[in-house]
Amino acid sequence: MLLLEESLSHLGPSVLLLLQLLLPPASAFFPNIWSLLAAPGSITHQDLTEEAALNVTLQLFLEQPPPGRPPLHLEDFLGRTLLADDLFAAYFGPGFPSRRFRAALGEVSRANAAQDFLPTSKNDPDLHFDAERLGQGHTRLVGALRETLVAARALDHTLARQRLGAALHALQDFYSHSNWVELGKQQPHPHLLWPRRELGSLAQVGDPTCSDCEELSCPENLLGFTLLTSGYFGTHPPKPPGKCSHGGHFDRSSSQPPRGGINKDSTSPGFSPHHMLHLQAAKLALLASIQAFSLLRSRLGDSGFSRLLDISPASSLSFVLDTTGSMGEEINAAKIQARHIVEQRRGSPMEPVHYVLVPFHDPGFGPVFTTSDPDSFWQQLNEIQALGGGDEPEMCLSALELALLHTPPLSDIFVFTDASPKDAFLTNRVESLTQERRCRVTFLVTEDPSRVQHRARREVLSPLRFEPYEAVALASGGEVIFTKDQHIRDVAAIVGDSMADLVTLPLEPPVVVPGKPLVFIVDGLLQRLTVRIHGEVSSFCIRNPAGVCQGQEEGEGPLGHTRRFGQFWMVTMNDPLQKGTWEIQVTAKGTPRVRVQAQTSLDFLFYFGIPVEEGPHPGLYPLTQPVAGLQTQLLVEVTGLGSRGESGDPLPHFSHVVLRGVPKGAELGRVPLEPMGPWERGLLAASLSPTLLSTAGPFSLELIGQDGGGQGLHRAAPQPCSVVPVLLELSGPPGFLAPGTKAPLGLHIASFSGPQDLDLRASVNPSFALTSNLSRVLLEHNESAWGRLWLEVPDSATPDSVVVVTVTAMGREASSVPPTHAFLRLLVLAPAPQDQLAAPAHSSGPVLTTASPGFHPSTLEDQP
């Protein structure tokens, strides 16, 4: 294996390409793109993280030619900015979406930025290489990388990305907060990524390091010495005499002699006394980040590394199966669809990258089975049989919650059952979890009154017993499809269709209103459009802009092909689609459901955050959901733009975001979108006022714009969002949990929309002992409360496993306040054996080449 040497040439050609193409004249180390308001022209932690990941992804693509396609050549990327969309198009082929890859990079980047905002990390000098805590920072950095590896091997890639973001933040801070650059170093520190390696030549407590500087810019304040040091920030720990400060307006230690500081975080002298060296620091931080990604690639192998960052256009396959005796047809339908997907997509870019299977009945559910091997998944699925009678209802939502905890974000989950849920009390929590995980849940329900004799029913069944499924489907952007045994195999074909990475087109109005057509817009970037209609329908007409109608008659029609399975219609429209305004007119008994989906390369991701414009690290504090009464920023990341503008054709663009109430679709507000950064990154922002977010409840997001030809462009988020009534934050220790220990967890709750009287409930999966000092809270407007929880990890806890803690804040008694949930993922990890952590004396650095398939070390260690 090739070891990293001191020369840049040993990093590989794409590293040099990255340095040539991606570093602008100014660089910085603020958290994320919102920080550019404080220091324009800067590069942030987010930029460094994403550019390093793109570089190593390009390395992987160059070294592993795609099956059935010509290999990539480095010269094809010369003179161009690396973009995820372009890399995917070059490697997988045009039209393959990079959405999940970009979402995974976003998870890592937000975890990186969060280190400057979270109460458990923002003031910890060990996590930022501050206060000359260099040895301690090294230990914590290596620990976070080890936790990344363990979580990735446990297939909990969400937790792995969180720990990776924390590790990269510390790694990048080293080059901005220490004097490594000032010492004239041209390469990353050779020992920083390695456990049990001494950093060497560290300044001691009594060594003076800085002289006094009363100016904002302090280019000469470091004393002439060759020892490694870093600046002190704030008052904890206090700065000893003669030591350097971090520096900047918000550093209280910088007003104590010696004044000034040495940080290189930004382009602004008001924040960074050594701002003139930020470019050199950024180069080394970028190289070090590339080393860290390359190290993870070598330890995980190409497949494991690709799963860590979702370097694939394919989604996951996740089934939740009722296994009671009456479910034979449904289980067979699930097997047929799974087998079809596995065989049809094996070896192709759309082969699922992750498989999840959770069985349930009554009174049990689980265990969860997860794998990345399609043959293992098929073997496990094939062993499931419908056994025993069981009774109605079943433990469906418990099983679904387990699946959500183990399914990657942006996935589809399919639930096969013929019973209502026994655990309906979990409805709100599962709704919230679907939105936190951004997973879409589709229920295939074969409730058939003719089969009453097959189930023992202990009570009279309510006609509203399936409402929890409807609520979860609505919250997740999925649907509930009622069918019968004889149709389940045909209806289950939507499993394969949904995994084709379709977008759902917004309808106006969103639900069928008698006598009023449903309207949707077709643009030139859509193809393979399908319309699904479900209900007691007597007739329907799908009308294109030219007035041509496709009706309910089965078979080929003037616009496409219509199929019917009982009360379920699927209409596949012919390509190319006529651009413009389409209509659907439905005549039915009751309220039928209509869904329009299509394939497209143009889609979007979105995130929420609170602007932090004061303090040493201005940026955007990430939120899972907007909070009632709180000024919130919406960040939109448009995917599929790529290099469309290189041909000179006009680019598609979005100008506004529309918020609509759910489920009725009333427009709540229309807010302009402002570009953030270079156009090719597709980043847009909208400011959501407290007035717009004044009431807790669900809403949908729709982007409005024009395609390159001036035609209307309309995209909707795949699932609704929710304005939550309070800000609820749950934080854990910055490291891992050890068996036989008691870990403190922090709880913060705040109201920005009026008085709140709330009960707090906590749970943990698996069922470890959990206690809290806060069970009820009364909050006034703009008031906060803090609490503490203690999680007892038993000696018997499985090492290398994941624990999920959930806290729920809910209104007391008959309160109409919807509940708010906070989720925290933690890793149980046994201490690493000393001999496995030791680095060989002759190894000069991380291995950059990919490990062989048989190499699976259990700890982060050097290789000879």
C-alpha cells in the first residue's frame, strides 16, 4: 500500500486538481454558508468538507471504472469546478440523481457546523484545539474517527456522518487555531489522524508564546520559537500569563495581556487577527480533510465508503411485514416484488444499497434485520411465513418505528398488513420520526370483511381504526392503499415504481373537490409520468394542454396506458409529455385519492436554521423543523442543475417558495428565494417570518420558477414539514457510551409563541434505564428551561451498537398543542485495546489506497 509522504505529489493527481480549481483567493473557517454574511468571500467548514468529499469521490470514480461504461479521465475535469451532479452524470450516466449523495454530504456538513453551536461542544477547547489542549484534541479527534468507522460498519450511517462531521471540524480547526501555519509548515501534520502518536514539540505551561498586540490585525505577535501552541478563548480555562488568545471581538481573553490573537478563521480582521494567513491554513485543512476521507475509504473499502456517503443514485428497500396467519398473499406479494427488484437491478447503478426487514404480529414485533447484501436479504425474507391466527389489531407502528430507526434518510418504507394498529399511541412519535428521517411510508392494507373468520377480534372494531396509518402516511408524504387479496400482487408493483426516484407533482387543489379539476404543470424536464387514482371512482379524465383526454377504460388510450386493480387505477403516460397545464377530472363516491409522479433529474433538498449573527462563529444553527414564533431561514439546495449552462441555454431557476396548509392546501405564504453563492451550487434561501410560522401544524413546501424555455416549473417537497410549538433539544456526551457507565444527557426547551404547560416523557431503544430531573415545565413567552437525564448503560450492552433516546413534550390533559419530539443517537463502544491502537514506528501517515476486500480491522490503526 502507498503511504503518505511529505510531498504533495503523493496525494494523487485529483488532490492537486482540487487545489488548482477549488481554492479561491480567500478562505475561512466559519461554520456554513450563512457565515458569508459576516465575512464575504470566505470558505467555510461546510465548503472544506464538501470539496474534500468530492475530491475523494472523484478519486474513487477514477480508480473504479463503472460497469458497462467508459472509464473517467482526469483531463475531462480540468478547468471545471467539481460538482456532485457532474460527477454522477459522468460516472453513472446522464439523468442519474445525486440527491442522496448531496443529502449525505449535507448531514456531514451540518454536523461539522453544529460543533460551533451545540452547548456540549461549542465551548469545549478539546474539540477545537484551543487553549493549548493539543494532545487532548488529538485524542478526541482520533476517537471521533473511530466512532465513525464503528457506526458505519453497524450500518448506522446517520450516526457515522454525525461523528465524521465532528471529527472534520476539529481537524480543520487545528490549522486555523494553532500556529502550525506560522511555523512555516507546508504539509498537514503527519501524526494528527493517528492514535497513540505524539504530536511532539508542544509548548508547555510556562512557555510564553505571544507578545501584546493592540490592533485588529496582529501579523507579528507570535514570539520567535518552534513549539506548537494554540490560542485561548474566553475565560474557561483562563489564559495564563504570556499565552496567545484565539482573538476577535467576541474573545474575552483577547483583552487581557498579551492582547490580540492568532486565529485564521475568516477574512475579517475583526474576527481573525491572523486573517492574512487564512489561505495557507485553508489549503492545509483541505488536504488534511482529503486525508481523513481517504483513510475512511481505506478502512471501509469502496463499498462501505460509498454507503457512508451514499455515493449511489439508488435508494434503500425497507419492508415492514405483518406475519399473522391471514397474511399469506401479502407476504408472497412482498417476496415477488423484492425478488424482482433484486434481480432486475443487480449490478446496475439502481441496485438498492441497504435492505431493512421488520416483521410484526401480536403481541410481538421485530427483530430488525439490516444488510447491504441482496442475497442475505432475500434469504431472510424468504424464511418468513404467515403463521398463527393472531388477532386484530397488531403492533404495526412499533415495527414501523423500528424500521425508521434503521432505514437511511430519503428512503421509502412499505408496510404490508391487513390489520389496524394496536399501538396507536405511537402515532405522533412515528409521524415526527418520518419527518426527522425524511422517509416516505406507504401502507398496503388488505382489509377485507369477507375474511373476518380468519382473525380473532376481541372488541368491536371502529371504522376509524386505520386513521393512524392515514396520519403517518400524510406526515411522511406516503399513502394508504386499500386493496384485496386478488389484487395485492399487482398493486404491490408500486414498490418498484416508487424506488425509481420519482418526484410527486403538486396538485391544485391538493384533494378532489366535486366539480373542480385537479391541475398540475408539466415541464420539459419530466418523463415517465404516472397518475394513480384510488377510491370508488365511476369515471375520470386526464386532459393534456391540447384537450386530449385519457379515461378510465383499461388498455392503451390516446395519452398512455390504463390499468385497473379493483378500486386502484394506474395510468402511465407516453413520452414525450406535452408541456403546460394538465387537468384531472374525477367523478367518484366519497373522496378519491389522486397522486401524480414523474421522473426528473431536477429536484431539491431543504433545511431549516436559525441565523446566529453575533458571537465568534456567525452562521446558521440547524433545525429539524421550524419553531412557532421563531425567525427561521429556509435553505434550498437544487439538485440536477449540473453544468446545464455550459451550452449557453438558459438555466432553469426557482424564484419563490409557497407554503401550504396540510391537508387542505390553503396557501399560507409566498416568499421570494435569494441565491446564495455560485449559481452552479443551486443554493437558495428564504426568510420565514415569525408571523408566517405563528401556529404549530403541518405545511407543505413548493418551489415555483421557470425552466430554460420560460415554461412554468413546479416542484414539491416529498413530505410535509411541521411547525413545532416549542424548541426541544437533546444533547449527549461528545464521545461514545461505554458498557457499565451512566451517561448524562442535556435537555433544553424554549417557547417563542406564548405560555406553554407541558409534560415531558423520555424513552430509549433498546430499553436501558433512563431517569430525568424534569417531567413537567411551565414556560412563558421567550422563556427557556434546562433539564438533565441520566442514561444507564448496562454491563451487558452490546458493543458497537446504537442507542436512540427520544424525548416528547406534550400539552397536558386536553391541550390542543401538538407534541414535539427530539431524537438522539448514541454509540455504545468498548474501549479500544491498547495494542490495536498503537501506530507502527515506521509508518509515515494514512494509507491512501483502497483496502482489500478481506481487510476489516475493528479499530482505527496504521498499516505497514
